[in-house]
Amino acid sequence: MNDTELMVLPLVVRIERTAPPERTDALEAAAMAVLGLLDDPGEWADQVRAWESTGKIRKVVRRARGAEWRRAVALPGRTLLHRTAEVRVHPPVPLDDWPRDLARLQVSGTELTDSADPGPVEAGPPVLWENPGLAMSAGKAMAQAGHAAQLAWWAGGPAERDAWRAAGLTVRVRTAGSGDFAAKVAAGLPVVRDAGFTEIEPGSCTFVAEAPWLYGRLARS
């Protein structure tokens, strides 16, 4: 097995004891942080290319607060602020060779909630629909939302990506109705099927990405 097959994209969410982010904000921030890196990898282009080339696009979300967060911010990466959420995306690393200050962060403890219903989605941004039949921690769901955004990015052509970029690479994350989620999967929209490393069974459909241009892609296929 070569090194590219063992790469992972680290994401760190800031969760302070007194001011944790809203769950939906954290999921949207993770997806948008991934999109920003895909759109403009900059000096990490080689790492991103090697990671994407495997097709596995594995992501791991860890939490930090206080000094832990400050150490994470000092490492190479980019921080995305989205409403109540702060998420930092770092360049892909070998699965077994994380930077020490990231490796010491906890994966567990990312249980977040929304203080109010996030409401209906407005027309425009792609929507990442969460499967209502699965119980996932916020950290797990953040990684899955990032996967869904990446699948939608891959499915877009130059015109769709240009329009998405002009709109700030925004997304909306919502939990689908059970029947709606199944219908979107059946329609052939980009769907995330989990590898089953943590929390849920292998092959579980976790998220579906929906946007008008994705339906157009289906019509042309």
C-alpha cells in the first residue's frame, strides 16, 4: 500500500466550554472549509492532489479549546469563521503521522446541538442533507458534510464551480425527512456512503448533496 492511500484531511473545530458553536453552523463551516481548500490549495497543492487521487477523501475532525486551539492555529492551515463556528482545515497528512499538536487533540466530545431550528433553506446555495435515520456525533457529521461538499465539487464543471465561487462557496446543511432522503439517494444525487471506521455501519448513506446544477448533470448523463 502506498503512502497516498493512507492520507487524511485534519479538521479542528473550536469548542469552548462557555461558548460552543451551534451544530448546524459547525457542519456548514466544515464543508465550506473543505471547499476552500479544494478551490485554492495554494502551497499544499501536492498534498491535496495526492489525497484526492486515492478517491477515499478521508477526513477526521478533532476538537480544541483555549491553548489547544491556539496551538492548532499556529500550525499550517486555514481558519473559517461561520456564524458561531470556527473550524480550521489543515493540509492532508499521512494517517499515522499527524503533527503532534493535532494528534493530541480529542476526537470524542463533539456533541453539539442547535439552540433553535435552523429554518428553511433559501434558494441558491447547495444543500447538504443529513440522513435522519443515523445517530452521528457533530464531529462525525462534520466530516460527512465535508465529504458531501467534495462530491458536489467534483461533480461540477467550470461554469458551476465559477458560480459557486462567486457565491462564496456557501452551503446549507439540514436534516432531511426520511422519505425525502431516500428519494434524493434514488435520484442519483451525490451521496456519501461511509466506510464504517467509526460510529456507524459500513456502507451507510450519511449525506446527499443537492443543487439545481446537480440535477442538470443527471439529465445529461
